[in-house]
Amino acid sequence: MSKPDSPTEKFLERAIFASRWLQAPLYLGLILAQGVYVYQFFVELWHLIHIAVGPGELKDPSTAIMLGVLGLIDVVMIANLLIMVIIGGYETFVSRLHIEDHEDQPEWLSHVNAGVLKVKLATALISISSIHLLKTFIEVRSPAIAVSNDGVMWQVIIHAIFVFSAIALAWTDKLMMAGVHAVKAGEKP
């Protein structure tokens, strides 16, 4: 039998629990960053349209268009990453969103936790890194853009580290969840 908490201990516990609300302004800041990415998307889209319909000043417009489209995809992937961090982080660390009945509730939100969020973020980072790596491979072929072999090598190494990190996170999360399920079932983990 445990003894009841003292008033000081109760106050401290409530203050510690309430401190999670200090993260709310951080998520609001990320929403503003999302707005910056929306603006950036339309700036890059305008540039892409200008390349596509403008006078033929470029030697290889198809490569420029491909790079422009990859730039747009990059902006969208980063915006998706922001949404995952904003919604998933708020739901996991601050407070429930109470949107169970909303028709547009993201499917992944129903089973989000810190482990799932880490794996989703790692996967999104791999996608973003893949886009950058693809852009670099395309730029290597272009004589107008100077890309060093060392630059390509480091991008490949960094991308490989992202991939291995995501695999390690997913594997660790799987092991932890197997242990939790085993404990719930009354087995030894």
C-alpha cells in the first residue's frame, strides 16, 4: 500500500504534466513554416511554368523541367514531414486532437505513438534524401552544373545512413512492441 502524495508532490506532478503545453507554441511555429513551404512551392511552380512556356533560352529544357518537378516534389515531401510532426507530435506529446468523428482524420493518426512517429519521420527523411540524390544524379549529367565526385559520394553516404537508421528504428520499435504484446499476454519477453 502506498502512502498518499503530499500537497507539494501533487503540485510538482501537476506542474511537470502541464509543462507539455510549452510545446504547443513550437507546433504553431511549424504551422507558420508550413506556410513558408506553400509560398516556396508556388514560387518554384511559377519558375517551372516559365521554363516550360518561355522562350527557348535553355540548352536542355527537359532536364530543367525534370529538376523543377523534383524541386516541387521535394517541397511537398518536406510539407508532409511537417504535417506528421505537427499532428503526430501534438497528439503524442501534448494533447488529444478529438477528431475521431472527422471524415478527414488521417488513417495513421489512430495508431500513432512515439515509436511509430519516429519510423514515419525516418521514412519521410529517406524519401526527401532520395529526391535530393536523384536531383544530384541528374545534375551530374548536365555540363552546365558542376557537381563534384566528393559531393555525390557524401550524398550517397548520408542517404545510406538514413536508410540504415530507419531500418534500426523500425527493428527496435518492432522488438519493443513484441515485448509489450508478450507482457500483455502474460508471456516472458
